[in-house]
Amino acid sequence: MKGLANIKNAFVVITGANNGIGFELAKIYSEHGIKVLALDLHTDHLNLPYVHALQFDVGSPEAWAKLEGHLFFQDEHIKKCPLVHWYNNAGISGLGEASKQKIEELQKVFDVNFWGVVRGTKFAYTTMGKQDVAHPRSIINVSSMSAYIPAPMMSAYSSSKAATLNYSRSFQEEVQDVKIHIVTPGFVKTNILNSHETLRLPEWMLKRASDVKDTARGIIKEVLVGNKEIIPDENGRRLYKLWRLGPTLTRKLSHYLLK
């Protein structure tokens, strides 16, 4: 994490920062004395040094419009304390059978998982464009290994994450002044694994889920070295290799695991 010492006079933004990967990201930056603007619907866990918590709904256009007036994004502030890393991390699972899910349910998942990323990317890119180009600037969009691997009960989640993946890849091709990073974790020990009433991974698989702290550290390390596509955890790397080598076997495995 030596690279973090170079951005102590800057700030980062993390959406979905109250739990899971987002919280661990905020904690790491906080421990290194870097100012964090932490956005989430709930902020009860965000009593950390250097962390400024803001109750925020990434799926709300009105919330994004109000964010422009926040102190951190005023010209006077970003000239002294520039925005260097923006994490579009907020997400919801929306698990359920595709044939039975209502359009409104699917829309809610996309409002957070995809449109929240789009709005965050555009907001961050515009803000970073106002700053001194000497400062490093990165936008980090959190997708999922589910963007690659189809699985039952995950149509809403997987499709929103696939949209995030490809939107981010296209954005990468268009811009040179800001780095766009795409993160595709595998199974990580977060609340999203227990977000459905009946759908559960097998106990042995849950025990082998990647540690959320290690995953957050892996993301930051890869961002600091400039890697554009990041698989931050061992489970994710194994799943990706399996998918590339045997797509049919991976589909069968998903049916076994998600029951």
C-alpha cells in the first residue's frame, strides 16, 4: 500500500460503503490518513477517522443532482484536495426466478447496479476533469464474476453486472486522461451471500468464500499499479479459469451450488 502515501492530500469516494467490500475499502483509506466521502443508504458503521458519511441512494436521480452542491465538489475544495479514486461499489442482489420477477423488481436492480454506476462514472469523470491533470485519477467500477457466468435465480443481478462490465470497457476505449478499472470478484464473505430467503450456497462453499478484507486490499493494490481489469480474490480467479476452460461444466456447477 506504499502508493497511498502519494495521495494523502486528496480524497476518494466510495458508494455502498457501510458494509462489505465498500466498508473495508473505506477503512483502509482511513487507516492511511486519506479523506473518504462514504455514500450509502445507511451510515451506522462509518464512524471512522477521515471518513465523511453521507446518506445516499445511488438509484435516485434526485440524489445525484443534490450531490453536485456538496462541499467536496466545489472548485475551491477540489483544487486543494482533489478527487483521485471513485469507487462505484454499491449493489443489490435481486435474486429470483426470471420468469416470475416483476419488471419493477428488475428495474430496481438496474437502478442501483447499472444506472448507479453510469451516474457515478459520469459524475466522477466530470469532477476529475476540473482538476490539475498532474494528479492520478481512477474510476473503479465493481462488477462481478456473475457477469461472465450464467446461473439460475441470478438473471437480474448477472445482467446488471454484465451491463456494468461492458459499459466500463467501452468507457475505457474512449478516455485516456482518467483510468477506468473494472473489478470482478468471485464469492466474497459479504451480506449479499445471504440476501435471499431460501437460496443458499452450500455450507462448504460459504466457508471457502474469499475474505472481504483481503479482497479490498487486492482491489486497492491493483488500482495503484494501474491494472484495468481486476479479479481481486482467489475464488474469482479460479472461477474465471474454469469458465474459460469449460463453460458447460461451469454452468452445471452453478446449478449445483445455487439451490
